[in-house]
Amino acid sequence: MRKNNFRNIAIIAHVDHGKTTLVDAMLKQSG
């Protein structure tokens, strides 16, 4: 549940900022 929430936040942040690098870094950290 926590992982899913983090993923949703990452997607929202990506759309909000319009930066793929932000999500890329988060996904890399998530593994």
C-alpha cells in the first residue's frame, strides 16, 4: 500500500512538473 502511494505521488509530481527525470530518479531508487 505504501509503495503504491509513493508511485502515485511520483506520477502526480511528474505530470505537475513535466519532468521525466524526476520520475526516472524515483523509479531508479524504488528499484
